[in-house]
Amino acid sequence: MNKSILLSLVILHSSLAFAGNWPQWRGPYSNGSANEKNLPATISPTEDVKWSVDLPGTSASTPIVWDHYVFLTATEKDSSALHALCLDGRDGTILWKKQVSTVSVKVTRNNLASPSPVTDGKQVFFLFGTGDLAAFDFSGKLLWSSDLAKDHGPLNLQFGYSSSPALYEDKLYICVLRKNTRYSAFASQPGPLDSFFLALDAKTAKVIFRHQRPTDAINESLEAYTTPIVYRGKKRTEIILAGGDYVTGHDPDTGKEFWRFGYNPTHKDLQRLIPSPVPGPGLIYAVEPRGSKYLFAIKEGATGTIDWSELAWNFTGPTPDVCTPLLYQNRLYVLDGNRKTMTCLNPQTGENVWQEKIGTSCIFRASPTGADNKIYCINEDGETVVLAAGDEFKILSRASFDSKPTRASVVAANGCLFVHTADKLYCISN
């Protein structure tokens, strides 16, 4: 290989790796994996705990990590406050706590501090289920704020808006895929109820585009709790959205739709979607809602409307209702949290490498994390299961945290594991 090409590939890989950081919900590659090494094979509240800290209240946000800064959201006990938090990853000290919003509506099975932050290493962006969005620098200075509900109508989802923002080339991407008739909790809030894809200038909050996302979905199928995913393909970069009966690929500069695939052709009316798409080499992975049947692989670079015959492959399950799949070391790990079953697939072909029950007493809402040849899983009751990554099913450890509901994914960054239980944050390292 030409030395200049090799050097370019090394530089590209290094830039994508974010030097041990976890800058967004599904990590440095948007697929749930990290390059960390020498991580513990057990995650528990009593072993290898570097520090732990009580948080102001509960939330389901997955922490993000940049250098020694850890960011996440929280509610406040006995208060309606919604906070942005910054902790020192070295000792757990809360460096700053900023109230961004207050709880404006009550939602079931969830709270309004569920979206995860995102950072570019200079600014950090927090979005709440109220529609309140704020940008801070790392010292805690407020740079700007915005009210999406005021500008675009209430974020009308039955279980509370939970999508995390995505960041690419100084643009902040937000998708709002919502029901077009108001739930009672949002009845008093004025404004339109279309579904849309929004890009903001990350430095100023200026709207770059607002793309109305058309759909013929009905009832609850209009709703999605998914996060926009940046797909860096060989042919082009796209922003991938999933929900409202479709997976779509969009131009990151204009929001224009390159392609769409309809996964609910008969338009069943209760098909709200929770797992986000997963980017892979040459393929984009997504699932049907509610663990109903298929996980499928869409070929990159598509145009127009895709039908089932044009897919690279599909897998008939079991598939997740909530947990986003993990792509790690050329294997796709699919956690069906309701059935407590993990499947390992060949990501190029969809071949089932293994499928096993992982034997916990409670369902999983958090997505699995891959790092250091291990797969880290945590369920709603705080039970942890660590699996060996690879072509053989092997459980390395089990443990339990006494905190529920736990819905945040385990984070692997800077040689540590960060575990966000219902109202506590742990840093675990060898």
C-alpha cells in the first residue's frame, strides 16, 4: 500500500476514535463499541469501584465522556427541576449543575431527562423531553438555549420524548417523530404536530433546515424514540432516521431525503419504534418495532424507495423491543430485552452464529456495550451480565446494583466503565 494512503487511513481512524472518549449516546462509532482495553470482567457496586456519587434525581440518560469530563442529565428529588450535570471523571466531583428546564407534563414509565447529551470537545449539548435544548462550554457557561416545543409544538409522545441529538460538522441534528393528535398531557400546549428533522448551527442555534418528514403511518406508529445516526459511507455521508413506519437516509447539509425503506407496509397502528439504526461497513442495520419480527440490513448509497427484495439480508428474530443492537469486532449482537436473549450475527450475511438466554429476572431497556473483548449488559433492576465477545457464548460474570429503574447503557471510556443506575453514577476500573 502507498505510504501516503496508509498514513491517511491511520489519521482517519484516529480522528474517528476520539482518543478514548465517548462523545454521544452510542459511543465514538455510533454502534455501541469502544477501543478501551484492560477493563474489568465484572461490574458491581463493590468490586473495582474507583468512585461513586449520588445524583440529584433519576434519569435514563447514558453518560458521555470527554477527557476527564463526564456529562449527563438528572431530575431533582421533590422538585420539578431538570438539570444538566458535569462531573470530574477522576474522582466523581460534581463540577457544575445547571437547571435547564422544569417538568411540564407527566409521562408514564419514563421521565423527561432521558435523552443523552452530545459533545464535540468544546461545547456540550443537552436536550430534555420538554423540548428545552441548551449548549454549555466545559466550564458550565451557558452559550445558548432554545425551546423546541415553543417553536415547533409539543414533543407529543406517549412515554415522553427520549431521542438524543446527533452532531456532525458543527450541525446539531434532532428528529421529532410524534403522533399527530395530542395526548391529554399535551392538550394545552399549542403548535403544529407534524414530524420533522431539524438541523441547527451548533455555535449559534440558528436553524439550518427543518425537513418535514412525510409518512402514512397511523396512530402510535407515528411515534419514535430513536436517535439520528451519522453514517459515513464510501459514497457519501448521510443522517439516518428510523420511525413512523420508515427508515430514511438524508443529506446532512439540506435534510433532503436520499432514500426510504418501509418496514410496516400494512401500517399496523401500534408500531412505535425505540431501537435506533446501527451503522456498519457498507450496511445500515435497523429493526421492526416491538420485537415483532425482522432485523434487516440496508445497503449504503441507496436512492429512492427500497423494497424488501433490495435488502442485503434480514433476520427473523428474536429482535429487541427497546435495546439498540451492538456492532463490535465484526459481529452484530442483538439483545431481545423482553426475552432476555442475546443473538450473535455475522453482520455481512445475517448468519446466526449463536443465540442464548442470558438468564436474568428482569427485562433489559439499556443497550449492550462492547469493549475489551467483552459485552456489557445491565437490566432494569440493575442486574449486570458480562459476556465474552466472539463466536462462542460465554458468561464472564453476574452482579447486581440495588437501584432501579436502570435504563442507561454502560459506557467504556478512558480506561474505565461508567455505570449510571437510577440515581447514582459509578466509575469502575482495574
